[in-house]
Amino acid sequence: MTLSGKTALITGGSSGIGLASAQMMAKAGARLAITGQDAAKLEAARATLGANAIAITADVRKSADLKAMREQVEKSFGKLDIFFANAGAAAGTPIATTDEAAYDRLMDINVKGVFFSVQAVLPVMRDGGSIILNTSWLDVAGVPGRSVLSASKAAVRSFTRSLATELLDRRIRVNAVSPGSIATPLHRQTGQTDEEFAAYVAKTGSMIPAGRMGTSDDIASAVLFLASDASSYVLGTEIVVDGGRSIPR
């Protein structure tokens, strides 16, 4: 699954699934751009990717940032072969207590951010390229207190199908990767100690048929497949990598 000679952009690339995917793509030979909002954290991540990577500070909720992101990619690479719309947020949203601000934050990052980041990069995407969206096992599961998060990821799953058909004339493949419960910083609560997080990982892992929480590399391997020519006949689909978490029981 070589990416030699190809260029890639990953939003939310400073940690977790985004960074793991960037590292795998770099090892496969791609030139890379990663985005994030924390400049120091972003630069530290970029430093792990070698000389063929750039870092772009951007918030996917802001049109000006997305425009600047595209311009920087075009200046550095000319054209893009791969776009992984990875940036996202997660939070509980109980129906009785969720306010509009919490609702808007999740929808703005997970839905608006995905739609308009794809829109922003299309002018610099090569025909025949690959766009990968990041959904979640929650888009098919009914989990108490996660209704808004689940709905936002279901919207991204819908984008996968719709955009795959809309971009057929340019032969741009649009697919999604659907992570299960992954042991990344996104799952770690503020102030949680290492011991507390380890206990959470163990408890959550015991509820998954595979017997463990997933790792960022588990998801990155699927992303690399979708980014590469090995998936040239895969279109408009969602690859579920959840250790069986979404299996009805």
C-alpha cells in the first residue's frame, strides 16, 4: 500500500487517529500536511513525520481558516491526492441537560466542519484522488446520552454516500472509516490520572467482543488502505473497525 509520490492532508492531525494515520502515510511515502488548533502541539506532531510534512493551524469551523489551509496546501504541494477529514469532537449530550452551545459545538465541528473542509479542498484535489471521512460505531447504535454525537456521525455517514456519487465525474473516491471505542486523548477526561484512564480502558474493553479498546493504529491501518490504490474498487462505503462494538446484542 505504497503512497510514494502522493500528497495528503489530514485535519485534526496532532494526536490520536489523525497523527497515527499521518505517521503511517509518511512511512508509505506520502508528503503530508496536518492541521490542528494548538500550534505547539501541532508542531511537535509534525516533527515526528519527517522533512516531507507541514503543519497548518486551522479550525474547521472557520471558513477563513479552511481557505488559508487550501492555499497553503496548494503552495506547498500543488495538488492533493488524499484528504482525510478526521477533525472531530465527542461529548455526552443527555436530552434533559444539553444546551444549545453544546449542541452547536458538536454539530459545527463534526458536520459543518467536515462538509466545508471537503468543499475547501476540492479545487486542489486531483481527479482520481481519495477522500476519507471519519464516522463512528455510534452512527448505527442507540446509546443513552450520546444522541447528538451519534446524529452528527450519522450525518457524516450520509455524506459518504452522497459525495461519492456527486464526485463520480472526477473519479474521486469517497469512503469512511468507522472507529469503535479507541484509547485516544479524545476519550480521556480532564484531570483524569493515568491510573483512572487505565481503569476506564480496561472496563470499556471488557464490554467489546474483541476484548479490548482499539488503538489509533487499528484505525490508521484502515485509513491507509482507503488512501492507497489497493482500495481502487471501494466507493461510498464505511469500513467498520470497532472490535465488534456495534454488533447488536
